[in-house]
Amino acid sequence: MTFIINNSGGNVGELQRFNGVTLGAQQNMTHGSFMNLESGAIFTTIEAAAVSDKIHLLCYFDTIEGDDLVIASPGSNVDASIYGVGGPTDWTIRNTARFILISITGDQFNSLASVANLVSLYDESAGKRKAKNLEVGDIYSFKQEDLGLYGAFRVVAVDGQPVGLVTVDIVVQKVSNK
């Protein structure tokens, strides 16, 4: 098996962790729904629209297909009704990521120490546009396609409703702020 490790501004093998990241669902008035993986910053819909090229992950409660709480990316074809006017469907730049539910333990997640570890968890042919029906303990591998970087997140807390939220721990290849 051959791995291609992309260096998107960080040193190959260098990781960053964002622990206890809380993303609000689309109607949550306390926590923003959008995240930048370079800095870890969280944004509301209005804030995210102004920096759409810097948004890599988003959270919403699926009121259409019944997928409950979802983490996806702006390029995942989120229905326009989820965020309404100014949401990702109105953006000219919509970054894309793909996700895979994986079977590793919390201790294995905590011990991820290199990009090679993250690459080994991701299967290009199995990536899905959304991480759906999130439950505490779920661990997903992902690839952020626009930056070409790999990561993983573990679900720590879930409040699945349109005003709900998800809290995750994230480990991702380090990139420089652009």
C-alpha cells in the first residue's frame, strides 16, 4: 500500500489537536456551526459567509432526510433550507471533505501521533460527504480535499435537535494560516 502525504504548509507528520470543539446546529444561538481547520476558529452563518474559503467543517441537524446530527463540509450539498439565505448554498467557494466512520478506541484516537497514522485510517474509496447520525463515542476519519489534509474526530457530546450541538475532539494535519 502506498500513501501520499500532502504538505499543506505544515511540516509532514506535524499534527494539531482541537479538543472540546463545540459546533452548534443551525438554530443554536450560542455556538457557531462552522469551523476553520487551520486555526480552529468557529463561526456563525453570517461570519462564515464572509470567509467561506476558510470554512472546512459545519454542523447541522437534518430535518429533511432524518440523518439527525451531522458534521459535513460546505461542499456536501446541504439543502438550502437548513441555513437559509447566506448559508453555504449561497457561497461561491464551498470546500469539501469526506468522512468515514472507523473502529478504533478512544485510547487509539488519543495516541494518533503522525500524519501517516491519519492517512492509514482513511480509505479514499469509502469516503462519504457527511458524517451522519452522530453518537457519543463515534470516531470518524476524514480528508479535507481542498487543502489535501487528513484528520480524525471523536464525538464527545451530542444534543441532537435543530438548536442542539455536538462536541468533538479533532486531530488534523497542521497547516499554516493562509
